[in-house]
Amino acid sequence: MYTKSTRIVNKSGLHARPASDFIQAATKFQSRIEIAKVGSDTFANAKSIIFLLGLGLSQGAEILLRAEGTDEEQAVNTLIQLIESGFGEV
């Protein structure tokens, strides 16, 4: 299992459009990918827009991404890069 943390940088947080972009990127990987707010024990399926939006990730929220599978490092690193880019909104 590969885990990495980052912060949400875009002003409006992980709302519908960036969440959709995130899901599209996540579903390209075979690994099981999960996301959670730092300090929470609850990890959500990072390939489900319902679970992702349910986390209510706003600007500045520190998150953990973890993946398990054959492409786990590539999956986490790609998604972290996408988050840190601000989804083109920064």
C-alpha cells in the first residue's frame, strides 16, 4: 500500500467539476484508491463521486490518498499532482 498526503489548493475546494476530473483520473488505474481527511479514520472510495463529494473537502483541507495494487504509486502520485495543480482553477 502506498500513501501520500497533500492539501486542497483551489479556492472552491473539491466541488463537482474538479471532483469529476479527479474521478476520471482515478478510474484509469487498476489499484484500489481511497481518500480521507487527515485525522479521520474514514477513508472513501476515490473512484466514487458520491463518496468524494461527501467528504466536503474545502480549500486548505489536508488529505491522505492511499492505493493498493499494481499501479499504486503511479495512481497516488498522479492524483496528488492533479490536486496540487488546483484543477486549473488556481
